[in-house]
Amino acid sequence: MSTHPPPTTQYGPPGGPSGPRAGFWPRLAAAFIDGIVMVVVPVVVIIIGAVSGSRGLLVLGYVLAFVFWIGYEVYFHGGPTGQTLGKRAMQIRVVDFATGGPIGYGRAFLRFIGRWISGIFCYLGYLWMLWDKEKQCWHDKMANDVVVPVHAYPIR
């Protein structure tokens, strides 16, 4: 029998993400914070459009809101930290289920699309984590990621 420890992955605990997961309340708080961040810029444009009576600025505000939302989610979740500003405030992050590393921008976009699907059926996809053994929502399963506490999976 060997007394050597098992090999570790590049990120997180040995053998990939098998440690603790982020709970429902920290994830909800992070989503709330991100919602506030994503509303500020587009709402300013929408208000200016409404006050000036310009339908073009009003439409631009809605388009800007949607584009900003996609960019925000994909850039931060797909980046090396896997954290939006809300997740950073709550000390949680998104990591690859198999390696514990970043998920990349392609899978972050897939995760974004999955969030829509998670919300379609009365938010059942978001609540799924309450009884899933890996605490994954539907969008986590689609992108093959998990949301974990930073203390268990430090950012390298």
C-alpha cells in the first residue's frame, strides 16, 4: 500500500469538486445583487427616453439592458474567477464540475440560456438545487458546473 496522497487537480480539493456547495440563500442574495447592478445603466437610458419622449431611447434602453445582461453573465461566469459582482460579495463562485476550474465563455453562454429554461416552469429549475445531491439548478446541469464557496475552492 502506498502512503502517497492522491493526485490533486489544478483547482479546488483533490479529485475535482466533491466538497461543499453554495446554499440557496447565498445564491439568491448574489442574484439579487447582480439584479441591482444590471438595472442601473439601462434604467438611466430608459428614464432619459421616457422624460424626453423619445421612443428610440426607450427601445435603446431595453436593448441595452438585454445585451448588458448577456455580456455581464457570460464575461463574469466564464472568466477565470467564475464570479459576478454578486457572487464575489457572497464569496461563492461557479466552477467546472469535473475539474473545479473555470467553465469558459461558451459554457457560460450555455448557462445563461439554461437560466431562462430554469425559470420557465415556475422557477422549478432554480428550486431544483434544494433536493439535488450536488445542489445543482437546471442551468448548472446544462453547463456541467457547480456553485461553490470560495473558501473551499480558492481562486488561483
